Amino acid sequence: MHKTKVHSITDNRGGLVSLESGINIPFDIKRVYYLYNLNDEARGFHAHLKLRQFLICVSGSCTVKLDDGETSSNFTLNDPTEGIFVERLLWREMHNFSKDCVLLVIADAHYDECDYIRNYEDFLKLVRTDT
Ligand code: TYD
């Protein structure tokens, strides 16, 4: 689990980041969504059976906590040229949203509630039996 830098095309007008399947995103992009206008309530608190995602704070900052069932790590996202790949079976929580935070999420599948694990004990059971 680590943050990934994405290339920015920057000139005197500003920066431009392009996210492309098979170029800097290692999966086919099926869905893009973003969280914005956030308050101090943490979000997430789930894992996914299959879904792969890339999270990038395109404005402001937040903390992403990732837990693989054995260890958990906190990542500060505060740079629109730096994101984090969140693979399947990782418990994720998002905390400490700045007022101007816009958290962009790129995913390899459409929204499917059946892919969610929303109970932490179920998540631990699953990671311990997953092969
Ligand atoms: P939720 O999973 O609670 O968001 P978070 O993980 O950020 O805490 O999702 C909030 C609501 O939005 C919930 O009713 C499911 C719905 N939703 C969609 O309809 N499509 C989507 O792509 C996502 C991510 C959520």
C-alpha cells in the first residue's frame, strides 16, 4: 500500500493530469465518482469483494486509512498529482476532510451493493479465508 504519483503536464497556465486505462490506471475504467462538500464525518467503513479503485484528492485534503486485516496505514491525500490504488479486500475509511476536499474515485466496475463488505468482522473472516 503506497501512494502513486501521476504525471502532470504543467506550464505557466497550470497543471493537467490525464488518467487513462492501460496507461497510468491498470484497469478498465467503468465508473468515476467524487465526494465533495464534505463535513467532519468520516466515510467509507467498508471493503470490496472485487472492486479496484484509484483515489485522488483533486482539491483539498483528506486521510485515507487502509486495513488489510493485519495492518492498517494512514495516507494523507493532499496533492492532485498523487493518488492511491485501493485493491480488493481492503477495509477503507476516509477521515479529516478539508472544507475544499474533492475526492475523485476511479473504479473498474459499476456500482454494485453486492460487492460491499460493510461489517468489519465479516471482512476479517473473509481475508483470513481468502486464497
Ligand atoms: P456510501 O457507500 O455510503 O459512500 P462512502 O463509502 O463514501 O461512505 O454511499 C452513499 C450512497 O451512495 C449509498 O446509498 C450508495 C450510493 N452510491 C451510488 O449510488 N453509486 C456509487 O457509485 C456509490 C459509490 C455510492
